Amino acid sequence: MGRSHLGENSMVRIIVAASAVVLMLGLSAAAQTDTFMAECQQGSSAADPVKSCTCMSGKVTGEVRADAIAAMHAMNTTKGANGGAPDPKTFPANQQKGLEALMAASGQCR
């Protein structure tokens, strides 16, 4: 009887742990989507920023997505030497790749 109870306890712990991981991953993806949309809309010059940013959000995925968000944030919050937008060439390489992904998506989402 002790072994059966112990086995059930272990399974419950495994299920709870797996559920927590899935929930965290889901929340992380949702938070990234919200951040992407916020940064994109803040810097957008599109006639319909929501439509454009939603389209771009679906195209900028995977590992480059976090870099794209960081690059958009830098573009939205940093001033360049002349008081305008910063020079993307001064961004770290990963953020430059993020900007490249954004530019490619922007061309597909007009």
C-alpha cells in the first residue's frame, strides 16, 4: 500500500511541475506578444498600426523576436546624436538582426 501511494504522489508532482512549465511558457509568449505590439504601435507610421503590427507579429517569430522587440524599444526610447532616431548601425548585432527581420516583415505587411 505504501508503494502505490508513493507512486501516485510522484505522478501528481510530475503533472503539477509539467503544468507549471507549460503555463510559464504560455505566459511568456503572451507577454512577448503584448510587448511586441506595444513597441511596434508606438513606433509605427502605418495608417492602421494595429493591422500592420499584428501582421508583423505573425512573421517575426522564433529567436529573433526578442531581438526585434529590443531593437524597437531602442528605436522608440533612444535619441540619436542629432536628436532624432538613433543610428541602427550602433546597435548590438542581435538587435540589428531583429531590425532586419522587422524590415522584411514590414515589406510583407503593407
